[in-house]
Amino acid sequence: MPDWTHCLCRISFVVDLQHYLTVLAGQIVIPLLVATMLCVNDDKVATSQIFSTMLFVCGMATLLQALVGSRSVDSTYSLLRRTEILIQL
């Protein structure tokens, strides 16, 4: 293999790792914010159910985007304000 392919593999690995850590951080922060909005920070069972639901929904969204394609322009963080408004109703 030429030398430049090893360089591309290393760059690809670093970029993939950065993307993975960004997605993981989003999947941890958002359930914590939702748990705070619901005032269930101290309840470990409720917080774990929120985490489980978040991971399941992210998995289903990934599967749907892989099969159909992404046509949504909303990010997960943009839905937090709407979620907060619905919780306050």
C-alpha cells in the first residue's frame, strides 16, 4: 500500500472518533436535561428509563436515516425548548 493510504486511514479514524464522541455527548446531556425538567434527578429509575428511551429512539432514528435518508433539518438540541414547553403544560 502507498504511504498516503496509511495517512488517510489515521485521519479517518480520528474524524470517526470525534464524531462518535460528539454523538455520545449529545445522548448523555439531553436525557439529563429532560430529567431536570421533569424534576426526577434524584430518582435513578426514572432517569435510567429516560436514558433507555433516548438510546432506543436514537437507534431507531439511525436505522430510519440509513434506510430512507435524512430530510430533517432539526437537531436534537432544537427540540429541547419544545419539550420543555410540553412538560410545563
